Amino acid sequence: MAAAKGLPPVTWDKTWGYRMLDDAPEVWIGYKRAFFESVHHRVANFIAGILLPHQKKKPDDPYIRTVMAQMGAIESTLHLLASLE
């Protein structure tokens, strides 16, 4: 997703570990937003495809109620982080 938006790649080496090739905060923020957007998309799909069917079949199951509450918070946080200005 970051590459599709024209952001520079993250590189890794033994001396520096992970880092971006551009040394500009707006590039770092753009990369992080793209990452959070990608993870948010995966979490939203997991909720819709896996968790919601469980919740529909067993709405009173304490396990799925707890999981849905926690995953909803995670999804919301990722969405917020992806859209921060």
C-alpha cells in the first residue's frame, strides 16, 4: 500500500535496522498511515468474515462478546491512526 502511494521503501541493514530512505517526517507519517490503513482493512475483513458469523449464531456467548468488544476497539483505533492529519 505504501509503495502504491509513491512512498519510499523501508530498508533494513545490520547497522541501522529498519529505516526509510527519505529523512522527512511527512514521509514517515505517510508510511505509517498506509500501514495502519492496510492493517485496518485486514481487521475489518476478519471481523466481517469470521467474528460476525459467530456472533450471529451465538449472540449470548461470553467469548464472542468479549472478542467483538476488543476487536471493535482495535478497528476503531486503527481507523483513527490511518486518518490522523
